Amino acid sequence: MSELTYPKERTLGVITLVLGIIAWLGLIIGTFGVALFILAFGFVLYLFIQSALIAHIKGNGVELSEEQFPDLYAQFVTCCDQLEIKSRPQAYILNGNGGLNAFATKFLGSEYVVLMTDVVDAMEQHDDGVSFYIGHELGHLRMKHLNGGLFRWPVLWLPLLGAAYSRARETTCDRHGLACCKSPEGAARALAALSAGVERWKTLDVVSYVKQANHSTGFWMSFHELTAGYPWLTKRAARVMDVDAKMPKRNILSYFLAAFVPFAGRLGAGFGVLILVYVVGVLAAIALPAYQAYTTKAILTSNIISTQDTRDALASYYENNQVVPESLAAININSELGDGSQMSIDADNMVLSVKTKKGELIFVPAETDEGKIIWSCVNGEDLTPEQLPPSCVSMEME
């Protein structure tokens, strides 16, 4: 049964699992275990949401059995046997409200396959059309697609990677659907019903439909497929007609744009762009101020180091003469630092002011009982106390 697995799924499955586990470990260690509480909260939330879905299915759907819709149940049993699934999931039919769909889900160890009435009705005249949908959803369960999502979650939103893994899984499940059909054309026609609708699929020219896959080589079609969780239906139909069919190559430039768009699942590239804008906005709101604060403190730290000789010279002059020099020039000190900052002193109290690129830094002298001069560092014009570097604070503690 290994031939039912699309080769790329194996590779992408390993990559996403390894990266996901590394990401979780980083989150847990980096947040000192806070991520574990988030996981616990997420699990509780999952229980409530998933329990509501299962309750809706059981309370409003019709369970397939030998007594209830035996024709559909027979197709379900046959497909389970074809796929060598010994422990059969529970199968239900549910009002689709106009949607051609089916899905698989699980809850606390129990597995479910749900067929929408619209799919069943549309495939009424298709010899084994429903079988394709049953096989596709059984593929999700057989391949454990619903089990590893939590471990992979941190990396599934990554551009290109998350979407590629999702598309690979869908291709694998299409192969499972094909295995439950009597012919490749039957599988392709069942897929094409998602395009042509509940009636027109019957007269659809499958060969012509498959050829439409050649349209996917354009930039925008390539881009939107690269950011989507499903391959184009024309490609899916082509692959069930011939599992070894070579697909048209995508526009190479589309990869560069898609590499910047997070994977947003079924919501598509538009929502992915919104996510990107949101992430960039958050980073700008957090990282930019943090970077600016870092650069400010780095520049001020450099100024503190650069003025050390000046402060030593002023202290020595005062200790020896007991007077404040009239200016820096009076003690042969250049008032300009290497980065262009300007120094000046107050002749009355020997306060040294340094006008830096980020604001004014002020050094205030004080005389100890032993007659020694020590300096404290405070903020001046255009600076706040929070912007002062640690070296400035340590000076005040001396």
C-alpha cells in the first residue's frame, strides 16, 4: 500500500515534524515552560470545539449501516477493505446545505467519515463516484493526518513549506480515492464534479479538462497554488488519470513572492498577506523601539568611555588647584569627541555636558570627604532616564 503515499509527503512530513518539535522545544525553554500552559489551554479549547462538531454529527447526521442506506454502507465497507483498514471509522451522512464536500475527523480516539448529502446526490448516477470521496477521507485517517498537527503546528504557517505539505497530503488522499474507484476516469470525473457541478459532470470531457492544467504555468496561477493548501483541481484530475503524470512547471519568479506569504490554509494568499502585514506590524511595534533603545544606549556608552579622560583631567585639576577651570581649552582638552559630540563645562560647578547624536548627557561632580572627585551621570535635553545605559547607572552608585 506504500504506492498510495505521494513521495513528497514523506519528505515534507519528516521536515515539518522535525522542525515543529525543535520549535516547540525552543518555545518551551525560551518561555520557561509558559508554552506548556498555552498547550494545555489549547487542548481544553480543542475539546470543546471538537466535541461540539462530533455532537452535531451524531445528533443531526444519519449513521450508515447495513440497515441505514445499505448501498452507501456497502461502498464504505468495500473501500475500507480495499485500503486494508481493519478498524473501520464511523460513517455518517449529513446535510451539505449546497456544498459538495466530505471530511474526516476524530475525537478522543474515535474516527469519523462524514459525507455531505450534496456529494451523495450528485454522484447518484456515477457508478463509484461516492467511493472516491470515501477513499479520500479514509486516506486522511489511514495516513494519520489528524494526529501530528500539534507537533508540526509552529512551522505549518511558514511560507512554501506549510502549503507544500498540505498539497502533498491531498495528493496522497486522492490516490486513496483512486484505489477505491473502478477506473482512473471514474476518479477524475468524481473530482471534476467539484468544478462542473451536480449535473454537468456527467457530460464533462475529462481529457479536455485535464489539459487545462497547462494553464497553471503563469505567474499568478503559480503563486496562488504555492500559497494554497490544495493543488488546482485540474492537476488533481490529471494525477488520478495517471499517477506518474508530469505536471507543468510553475513560473520560477512566483516562488520569490510566495516565499514572503505565510500559509493561511483554505483562506488563501490574500489572508496570508494580511498575516504577513500583521507580523511585520507587530515586529515593527516591538523590535523597532527595542533596536532604537539599543542603539541609543550603545552610543551613550561610547560617549561615557570617550569622556573618561576629560573627567579624569577635570578631577585632577580641581584636586590640585581647588578651582574649576574656565573652560576645557584652559586645560588643553579638545571639546569635540571623535564621533562629533560636543563637550562643555559650567565654570561655576564643573558640570560636564556632552551633546551627543541622541541627546544631552550630563556628568555631575561631587567631592568626597577625602577630597576626591566622583562623577554621577544623568540625562539632559532630549534624553530620558530610561535611555541611560547601565554604565551610567553604575556611576551613580559609586
